Amino acid sequence: MLSSTPRTFIGSTTFTVTGMTCAHCRRAVTEEIAAVDGVESVAVDLTTGTVTVTAQRPVDRADISAAVDEAGYALVP
């Protein structure tokens, strides 16, 4: 992560995730990120490899990264 990027976010933030190719990928990433405290919604776009996360209160980007890793994928820094 870039040093100028805030550690936490509120509202909608889009992340790029490597390796997602199918509905199973979408489901795995969505379930893991949705379980992060404060996450309101998750939208995965397989075509672009992006995941848009909406948070109702501050969410640590490291928690999103850990959730993506748990699903078996990786965030692009």
C-alpha cells in the first residue's frame, strides 16, 4: 500500500484483486470481505478484477487485505 493512502476508509473504496475468474471466486471474496466488521456491502467485478467495498464506519485496509488472502487471492498494492 502506498504511504500516502489512508490506513482506514469509510464509504466506498475499490480494490484490485488478482486471480478472480469465476462465480466461485466472486463468492469466496464476497463472503470473506463481508465478514469484516464495519463492511456494509461488497461488489465484485470479475471482468476488471475489482472489488468495491462500502463501509458504514472506519474499516482498516489491512483487514480487507487479510480477508482477500483468506479467500485465496491477493490485493494489488
